[in-house]
Amino acid sequence: NGGNTKRVRYEHAVLASLEPMRAKFSFQVPQYKGTLKDPAVTFVKLSSGAEACMCQMIPGTLPKDADPFILGKAAGELCKALTQCKVTEPCPTPPYFEVYDVHSAISKEIFYAEILKPGFDCMRDGALPKLVAELERLDERILGPEALKKNEGRYPMQLIHGDLHYDNVLVEGGKVSGLLDFEFAAEDWRAMEIAVCLSKYAAEKEPFQLMDSFLDGFAEMGVLSRAEVEGIPDMINLRIMSNV
């Protein structure tokens, strides 16, 4: 967690809020152990400044080649459960639509000033124009003040995992055994949960077949409005842009 105590504390608070529902899940989520000094404290700071914690072992392997349907179904189950969570701890992670607030050293103005510097000259005939063009398009459609005002109410907000792609999932025996790494949990557009998941399939040879299977699974447990479905392609690009 990059030594971010607030993020660790929030992650643990989210998982604690899921505790009453744990027995009903078809999968496991991390269950952090208390320290020897105080069972109510679930992490400690090391001399390096990093946070340390321990949780029960969840069996399974990474599911990159697993049927996306089972991953989508688990995502839908978690998404539904998170609507019931009450977390009083302040959330340190901004929603994805506040993409220029992801780090204290960046802002929209700083970003556009930075890419004009000579260090980016090597990218001017390649990826940089495409990146800027897509950010400008997303500003117009979902990120800019006018777009946010126009879309107000179209994309329901709720607590989401925020990073629930297949590298944070475990499978065993053809079923999802665990959902991991809640460190980027935040109050965000509900549909961003699905967009993050689908973004990992975008670079595959047959992405739409994989995405359709995932969405079929999600529909077994989760809910999306028509407006959210229409917004998911832009949200997938937003997730990719946020990584860039």
C-alpha cells in the first residue's frame, strides 16, 4: 500500500463491514488477524514505514484462463453485498472520475504542462497524441464539469472494490474461492466495478467473447441500469487512462 496508513485502515474497515455477510458468500475475502498485543488492531507499522498484517490463507490459483462467467458472478455477488456496507472511516481513494486527483503531485493543469516538456518528445509521433485525444474525449463525455452535471443520477454511486480484475481473484475446483486486495475500495460509480474487471480482457485476442461471458455471470447476482451499460465502454477507457 505504499506506506499509506489511511488506505490500509480503510481497507480493513471495508472488510470488517463485510464480516456479518461472510458466511453467506460463495467465496472468501481476507480476514485479518489481530495483533498479539491487541486483537482489535489488525495491522502494525514496521520500521521501514510499511504496514504489516496477517490473514487466513485462502486456497486457489490465479484465474487468467478460467471461465469469465464465474468471475463475473462473484463480482456481482460482492457488488450487491457492498451496497449494504456502512464504513465510517474516511475514504482516502478518490473515485475514478476524479482521475487528476489520484496523486498529490498531479492535477489536470500539471499533467498538460508536463507533457509539453522535452522528455515527452519521444512519444509525440506515437502514443502521446492518442492518449491526449482520449482524455479530451472522456472529458467531454464523462469527466468534465459539464459532463458530470449532465450525467448526474445516471451512474449510481456505491462502495466498490475498485480493482477487481482477475489478478485479484483466486479459483479452485472450477469455482471462485477468494476475492483479494481491497486496498483501492472507494465510493464510486457502481458501473466502474465492472469496467475495471472488463479492462483486463481488452487486450486479449477475442475480448468481446470474454467480456460477454463475464457480464452474463455478473447479471446472475448484480444489477446495472441501461444508462450504466451504455457508459461502461467509456469507463473501461477511463480505467486504462488512470493506469497510464
